[in-house]
Amino acid sequence: MATTATSAYHVAQLIDKMMSVDKDYRFMAVNDLMRELQTNNMRLDDDSEKKVVRMLVRLLDDNNGEVQNLAVKCLGTVTQRVKEAQAETLVDALCSMMVAGSDSLRDVSSIALKTVVGNLPLSNPVFVTNLMKRLVPKLNSALEQTKTNDSVRLEIVDIIGDVLSRFGSLITSAHKETQKVLLDQLLLERPALKKKATIALSAMMAVCPHELFIDTMDVLVERLTDAKGSHSVRTYVIALTCVAKSNGSRFAEYIPKVVPKVMEQVESADDDELKEALLQYLETLICHCPREMAPYHERILKIVTADLTYDPNYSYSDDEEDTSMEVGDGDTDEDDAEDYSDDDDMSWKVRRASAKTIEAMILSRRDQLTASVKSLGPLLISRLREREENVRVDIYNAYIAILSQARLVVPNALAAVHRDESEEPITIGTTLFSPSALSEEQQQLLEAIAEQSEPLLKAIMRQLRLKSARTRSLSFELLAHLVRTLPGSLAPYLSGLLPGISSAVLDRSSGAPMKIDALTLLSRIIKSHDHSVFAPHLESVVELTIGAIRDVFYKVSAEGLAVASLLAPVIRDCGAGYLVPNLFDAIFEKLKINDIDQEVKERAIYAAGLFVATFANDMPSVVPTTLELLVERLRNEMTRLCAVRALIMVAESRAPLVDLSTIASMLLPTITDFLKKNSRALRIGTLHLLEALLLRRDLVALDSNDLSQVFAELPSLSKESDLQISQLSLKCITVGLEAYPARVAPHLTPILSAVILLSQSALLQGATLQTCLEMIRTLVSDPIPGKPDFEELLDQLTAPVYDVANLPRQAFQSISAITGVVAAASGDIIKVRSLAYKLADQLQNENSTDAIVLFSIHALGELGRRCPKVYDDFQLEPENLIIPSFNSNSEDLKSAAAQALGALAVGNHARFLPFILNEIQTQPKRQYLLLHALKEVIGHESTSVVPIEVFRSRISEIWPVLIAHADGTEEGTRNVVAECLGKLCVIDPHGLLPELKALVTSPSARVRSAAVTAVKFMISDEKRPVDVVLQQCIGEFLQTMTDSDLNVRRVALAVLNSAAHNKPSLIRSLLDVLLPSVYSETKVRKELIREVEMGPFKHQVDDGLDLRKSAFECMYTLLESCLEKLEIFEFINYVENGLKDMHHDIRLISYLMLIKLAQLSPNQLVQRLDKICESLKAQLQIKPKNNAVKQEIDKQEELKRAVIRVVLALQKIPDADRHQQLSDVLALMRSSSELRALTEAVQRDAMRTFAVGDVPMETI
């Protein structure tokens, strides 16, 4: 950076050049100055600042326009570098020039002043405040002068609006004077001036003190009341509309005063533009104050119903009620209507405003959505014939709003379509739905929409005959929303719709956007309808798909390829293989081209793979060439992942069985190479492809040295750092051992080394562990050349127990499970029994290390689980070997003993289950561990498809034992009992649930808690027989949310949360009763806060924290799964409480709820931005204490990141940026280097949401 002296010399040189007679010198001097300041290469002292400002102000009057414009731009940069004194000088000069200068100077001065205001440094609020306090009075004074002409007034008001929108909250002392001059401008005649004054006034009222807000509102309401003439009324209605948009919450109290008058004026007004303004006012209030406007909805509905049909200058002919369901060619009467023109006819503005008001009513009343569908749907459908396109677009948007809101109420209607033959379906429209998947409210909503399907389709088909591309595109968009809301609803109308779609795609005059809309609709229809309905129309659908694929615009071509892929199963199911060659020719054309858009490449590769996998027998001549092309695409880095996925489909195909012999030998070196790459997605795809190829036992060509090289790569992929890849590689090894043992055999040593290393991981469990066990089972049971014998293999696999120190607990379980699998797979009972004796000796040997004892006890249990016959003639009783470990001082050993005892009973109920039950009854000190053993048995049986009858007969013995311990003092014991009770109810719901329900009324809080907790273990996202019985009685369990005991209420909330997440249909009908209890638990209760002395310090302990946290977690889940049952404004009240909660976790949950609300209920959330932004701003401004520990600093940063995510979500809401409170938060985020860095980090994290190669799947 240059020194001050050097900078002063450089500035002097530049100023000399600025005074040159040569305009180019002046221009370059200003440009150089701006560049130096922007790159911080120049430091200005006080004298240099003064000279620079004076010269730039002088250049605003330069006779060259380019120099003037650059001087204006440079002033914005200078404003960020100069001190307050020179900034004041600059502002004073610009104000004087704007008021007293010539017309040209006034214009450039006003632009310069706007530039200065727009570039003031937000990081220096004191500087900005002082400068604005100097500027605003000058501007107000200029407006008060009667001699100021309208052009100057217009510029001044515009600048005042900019100042108020950016810094309104900093200059509250100037608000009163500003209010007066802005209100005065509304009395003038010039419309543009009144408009800008209105905008400035609304910006001020968003941040002004409440007293001034009331004063201003009183003036506006009084002027509206006294206004004479439509222009005057319209001025104040527009002003009130702007205020309502910027501050709906404070405006709400004026609704009873203003709205009745406005409705009267709407009903009586003759001026169409006034009527439009009045309707826009009502629309704004419905959007921004929906609760307060609810009492007026019925009257507003009558108004908009009348005004939507208000078209005094045009008569709709009777033949417009034509009910034809065919989309033909040629002109229609609507085309004539579109040609109708009357420049003086403003009635369309009234109809458009009515349509927007209707849309606002739909969006603001989700709780009344079914009623809105019934009352507003028919009206909108009848008006789709509207002659004015601008109005018609908004009518379409209003009906699309109905469907989009319906999709929020029924988020995934396609999943609710009937598929379970054991359940009697319900019919809604033409679609069969599963009654258990839909609540009564959801059924009623879908039925209301289904009733309108026929008139809606008739109206839309008429619109598809129009010339208007915009109308036709909107028709396609609306229908796409319809099939997502009500799957299968277009089945009866396909014969009428498909010609319109085909015409849109194949007509050369159609634009690309309309073609894409048409193809998107076709994709939606295919996804959401039964394949059989397409049988009569397949030829025309294939024809239009071919046309789309061959379209010259790449986006249309990509959509056409997507449709082709969706058509493959349809063609197969309809037996229309004769259509495949022509369609595949179009796909193949795109597949062959190298220099084509990436999206087209990827979709062509996918479609080609799918068609070969599905129709190889229908196009045998092109299959070899296509396979070679797919292999070629493997060699291109941009297309290799797609090619891998395409080849997976081909390799997995069995009908037809595609001949891969020509490419098998080419694939193996490529697979070996890909397994060495760093790309995780590529590795995963390659392993799937390898598995699919290995399962193809017909591929003789695979059996080669290249395959051996592939197996050589697999051991290095089986490691703890990526368990998914480990699982896939182990699966490939397993299949290889079965199909190509000779090729795997040379690599057994590294394979076993990888397994041994993996078995030592604390993370090895679940599916990866099961795959590992399956691989070991295959190795032992299959004839593999050179494999280790029984003892040698066990010595290798169990070596870590003896040789590796400090193994994690999970490693002992994994190695024991591997030992059990080796024993069971060997089939040699003598060797297994010998192993059992060895383990027993190790367990009883006093010299055995803790690790050996822990392994031995786990392994004894695994032997009993996997080969129970080993203990039939066993001299020692395994249960008596295990029980002494219950007295150990090691918690790990006691836990292992419980697990091993349970494993014995899993393998042999008859022998070991009675022993466990007897021990539970006779050994009170061991109950916790014995119950864990019992849980192992019950858990195994509850996950079995059909629990064996031997176990069922024991339930009557187990149940009383569990009930007896439900009142235990140990919480851990009660939790185990609850889990066992819940899993037993899954096995026998009809017999046991009534008994469990009876426990809810127990006088013991601990028993009630156990009974309610048990319900959580019955709830699963899968459909199970227990669901029907649980549906009938879950309400009685959830009534405990009002229990007197804190813990009972907490577990009841946990059950509600689990049900809402996994199976919301269980609790939807109960939410009206349950929600008040949930909300009541979100409040901080002072009586539950106690002080605890910790040495010299006093620490507060909140006993209600866990309960409160559970309530907020439950609210978040309900927001996702039961949105239609929530009264959003009431819900937001409690979210606001969470924002102020002192606990870190609760604030985080509240921020997550705000993000979700921004997506699901943006209109309602916007109304509460003032309070919400206040809390967000406060959180961003918190600074950690000087002596704060790292954990506290990290927590504060986590909260700030969460707030930034909320703000970024709020920014996406339309018109949210109009709210000054949100603008203030954004300004704060921009003004702080710490917050700017955090914002950038959050945005980078958001970009990484999906890993490379991961494709989010979209549901209908």
C-alpha cells in the first residue's frame, strides 16, 4: 500500500489531469482514481479528501456525458473512503446543485446523491446516522418550498425513499418532519410524485415509532374517509396498501375501521381503476393479515365472484359452453375474443384484481382449503374462458394455488394409491386409494378436487385450442399440478389431451418453453397413471416423443429422452414392442453424437441402457453396437458414471437376458481402473456393476486374468472409513467366491486381512456386518482352493482378541459373530463342540485377559444362537458359565453376559427361556441384566415375519414378569421393560394391547411411563398388523400428555413425535385435542428451575428442559407431517417463544422450524417478520464473553450459522425484502466481516448438500 505522502502526490497528479481540456485525460484520471481507491492502493489524507471531493463535484457539470457518468460512479467509491466532514460537504453540495442548478445538473446531481446514499458503509452506523441526519432535513426543507418544481420534488422524494428503506431505523428523530412533507406530496396532482411519496412513506412506517405510526394511519384513514373523487380515493387506498405490505402486524388494528368502508366502495364504485385499487388493498390485507380478515371473507367472496365476471363490454356466446372433450386444430371463438380490443375498456383490471384476491384467499386459508375448493374452484373453472390473457393467466394461477396448497396437505398422494390387496380401497375420482394412508380431511379435499376434474378438463381442452402459447403452457402446468395432487385423474381424458400435447411438441411454431411444459406434463402423467391406460394411445405418444428427442433445442431433446425412459416399462407392459425400433433409433442418434449438451448425453446413455435391458429381443441388430458405445462412454470422464449406471441395468436384466459376451472382456480392465479412482460415486456404481456381472453365470468370458485383477482391488476397499463401499466390495467377494472361486483364491490372504482389520472397528454393525458374515459363511461352506482349514481360519479371524490392545466393545461382538458363523458353516459338530470347550476354558481361566474373557462369553452366546445343537451333549451348562459374569466389576463384561444369555435363548427357547424367566424372578439384583437378555430374545422374535409358536406359548409367562418390573426404581430397567412390552405387543397386539392400556391408569407414575414408552416400540414406518389395533387406542396412551408427572408427559411427547414421524395416520384425528398440551409444554416454568450450589458458585438447573425440548421436537415433526392440522399463526407464536429460549438446542430447533415454515407457509410467516427478525438480529449481535471456553464459542457460532440459514430462507419468500426488519438483519450480516465469512461458509455448505453423482429422486 502506498504511503500517505506518495498518495497525496498521486492525487495531485490525477486532479491536474481532471482539469485538462482533453476529455479523454479527464475520463482516464477519474477512472484511475476510482480503480486505486477500489483496490486500496491509495490512502487519502484530509487535504486530499477535500480536493478529490471538490473536483468530482465540479466534474458533475462537465460538458462530456461520459466524464459526468464516471464522476457519479466514482463518488460512490469515494463515499466509502472519506471521513465524515468531507461526506457532509459532498452531501451539502449535491443538495444545493439538485435544488438550484440547471435541469441537466439537477438530473446528474440527483443520480449522484442516490449513488452516495447507496454506497454508504453499513459497517459504520455512527457515520451513516450523522450524515443522514444532516441530509434528510435538507431534503425535507426543499420539499416544503412551494417554488420547488415537480421534477425536483420527484427526485427528492425518490432519494428520501432510498434513505428510509436503507437507514430508516437510524434516523427516527427525523421521522416526524419527514412524515409531514410526504403526506403533503399526496395532496399534489402528479401521479408519479404521489407514487414515490407513497413508497417512501411505507418505508418509514415500517420502522417508525408506534406513536408516529398511529398518527400517520389516522391521517390516511381520515383523508380516505373525506376523499372526494375516484382519483383521491385511489391515492389513499394505494398508500394504505403499501403500508399494509410493509407492516401488516401493526396495520391489523385498523382493519375494522377501514375494510368495511373499502368493501362498500368496491360494491358501489363505477371507476374501474379505483375498483382495481380497492381490490388490491383487500388482496394485500388477506395476504398480510389473514386472521384479522377472516370475518370479512364471506362478503369479499361475494364481491370477487361478481367482479371476476365483470365484463360489461363483451358478451360471451352460448357456444362457449361447448362440452367437447377433443382438442382440435383451427381457430376458435376464443381467438376472436382475443382479437377484440377496446383501448378505453379498463374492466379487465377489475377482473385481474379479483383473480389475485381469490388467489390470496386460497393461500391464506389452508385450514379452509376444502371449502375454498368447493366455493372458488367452480368459479375459477368457469372463468378460464376469459378473453383477456392477462386476466386468464391470474385465473390459472389461482387454480394452481389450490392444487399447490392441496399438495402441502397431501404431500405424497402417489404413495397413498391402493396397493395392498388385504385392505379394501376407497375410490376418489377414478383412482383407488388406501384408506389407512389418508385422514378424513385429506379424503374430503381430494374428493372435492376430483369432483371438479371433469369441468376443469373440459375448460382446459378448450384453452388448448387457442393460439396463445402462454395459455397453453399454463394449461400444461395446471394439469401437471393436478396429476401430482390426484394421481390417475387424467385417465378418462387422455384421448382428448394427447392431441394437444402432441401439437405443442411437434408444431414448428411452438416455442421451446411450451414444448418443455408439454413434455413435463406427459412425464407426470406417465408416472402417476396405470400403464394400461396408455395402450390405445402409445403410437401417438411414441411419435411425439421421437419428435421431441430430435428437436434442435437441447433442453427439449433432454425432456424427450426423459419421456422415452419413462415409456419403456409402459411399452413393455402393453406388449407394444413393435414401437421400440423407431423410438430407439431416435435415442441411438443422440447416443452416437459426441459434441452434444451434457444433459442430453446423460439422458441418452440412460435411455439406451434401459431400452437394451428391456427390449433386447425386439431390436437384436442394434444391441451389440449400443453396448460398444456404452463401453466407449466409460472412457469419457464426463459420461462414465452414467454409462456405469446404464450397464448395471443391462447386466441386471433377466428378461431379456442380454448377451454381454462381446463386452465382458473390455469391461474388466475398466472396472479395475475405476475402483482405483477417488470418486466415491464412481466406486459405488462400479461395485454395483461388478456384482451384477458376477451374478451373470452365463458370462464365460469373465473367467480370466482380468477378473483376478479386479478381485485384487477389492480388499483395499473394505475399510472402516467407508462402510457402504466396504459392504459392496464384500458382497462382490461373496458372489465371486460362489461363481469364480479360482479367481478369488489367490487373494484370500489380503481379503482375510481386510476382514480382520474391519472386524476391529467400532462402526462395524448392521448391513455391513451381515454382509461380512455372509462372505465368511460362503468361504467356509464352499469349496475354495487353498482356503484355510477350520482351526487356521479361526486363529486368523480371532487373532485381534489376543494380539490387539484396547479393542472397542463392538469389535468383540463382531469377532464373536464371525466365530459363530464359521462354526455354523463348517457343519462339523465335533469341531464346534471342541471350540466351545476351549471358550469355556478361557472364560474360567483366571489367567485370561479381560479381552479374552469378553470374547469368550460373546462367542459362547453366538455359538448358541447359530448352532444350538453344540450344547446338546455338552458337559458344561453354558448358562452357568455365563451367569457368574453378572457379578463382574466390568460393565462391558456384564453387558456381554446378558447379550450372550439372550443369544442362547434365541437359539433354543425351550431350554434357556425358562431359565431366564426364573432368574428374573429369583435374582432381584440381576434383574437389569436379565431383562436385557430377555430383550435380546423378544427383539429377535418381533422382527421375524412369523414368530415361532414355541415362543408364542411363552408370552403368557414373560408378560407377568415384565409387568412386575415396570415399577422398578432404576430408569434403565424400566426402559428395557418398556421396550420388551412394546415388542411383545407387536407379536400379539389383540391379546396384549388391552392389558398394556390398563397400565396407563396405574397409580404409579413409573408404570404409566413404562406403558406409554412401550407404544414407541410398536410404531414403525412399515405397515404391520399392530397398526389397526393401535389406531383404536393410541389416544388413551397420549392422554398422559396431561399427566401430573413430568417424566410421563415427556415420554408421551416422545410417542407422539415417533407416530407423527413414522405413521402420522395414527394421530391425525387426535391433534385437535393433543396440540394444546404440546404447546403448553413449550413454556419455561419458573417453578421447575432450581438453584444448585457448586462450590462457591450457584448454578441453575431447569428440570423442565427435557420436557420442553421434546415439545419443540414434536412441533417440528408435526410441521413436516401434519401441516393441514396446524393453525399456523398459533404455531408461530410458540416458535417465537423458542427463539427467545435460553437453551441452545431449543433455539436451534426453532430456527429449523422457521426454515420449514418459509417453505410451507411463507405468507403467514411474513406477517410475523417483525418479531422474528428482532430475535434473529439479537442472536447475531451476541458476542462471547472474554473468558468463554471453546465449547461456548462453538455453540454461539453454531447458532449464528443457523440464523443465517433462516435469513437466506426468508430471502426466498416473494416480497419479504419489502420488510425493513429483514433488510436490517441483512445489513447487519453484510456489515460484519465475521458474519460475512459465516454467510459465505453457509452458502458453500448448501452447495455441497448433494455429493457429486448423487441425484435427488423426485416424487410425484
